[in-house]
Amino acid sequence: MKQIITKTEKQTFNLGKKMAKKLKGGEIVALVGELGTGKTVFIKGLAAELGIKKHITSPTFVLLKNYRIKNQKSKIKNLCHIDAYRLTDGQQLVDIGVLDYFNQPNTVCVIEWADRVKSILPKKRIDISFKHGKRENERILKISNSPF
């Protein structure tokens, strides 16, 4: 497990960008942490590095947003952003077809509130926990199966 401390929102954003550079496609990135710990900021950085120009927001009410990636240099063609905040179990995601996105070689899936749907997550995944640090914008991220 790797621990990284970010001291600003920009550092959390840049950490997302750094991870995006290491992704090859097929990865599932499971994010957990309280509200306001930087999960969406991290995803915004990841999306920016993948070349997504759209404004990224958590899909809390629609559950899933799929962003097409037009960068011809990348084998990754889709970023599937899932928000499980309102869910009580993984079956609700299965019912909307989320398993079709898992482990696709041209897709990266990022799941906020992944602890709420852990039962459907594959064992092979990148887990990142987000916690508030001691200072106002400080975040403590613990990454398992890190691509860094």
C-alpha cells in the first residue's frame, strides 16, 4: 500500500493526471472516502489527462456517465465514471449494465463510494481511500495495487 499526502486541491487533481498516464485500459479504480475528501477532484485530473474536455461532475443521480476519449494515441477510448453514493448494494449497478464496462481493454472504470458496491467489484482493481488531513486542504490517500 502506498500513502500519498496532497496539500492542495491542485495536487489532488495532478495526482489524478499522474495516474492517468499509467493506465493502459481495463482498469477498475475504486474510490472510498467521506464527502469532500477529493474523490471527484482526483477524477477530474484523471479525465483531463485522458483528453476529456467536458466538465466532470459526480453522476450521483444518474449513477453512471461514460465519456468518449478521442485521443488517437491512447488505446483507452472510454472513461466510465460511476457514483454509488445513493446505492445500497451492487445489484443496482448490475441492473443498469455496469458489468459491460468492467475489464474492457479500451475502458477505465472509476467508482466513487465503491465500498457500497464492493460485492460486485473484481478482485483485480486499484483501491484508493481518501481522508481529510490535519490541515484544511490536506488529503491522505492510501493506494492499493498502485500503478505508480
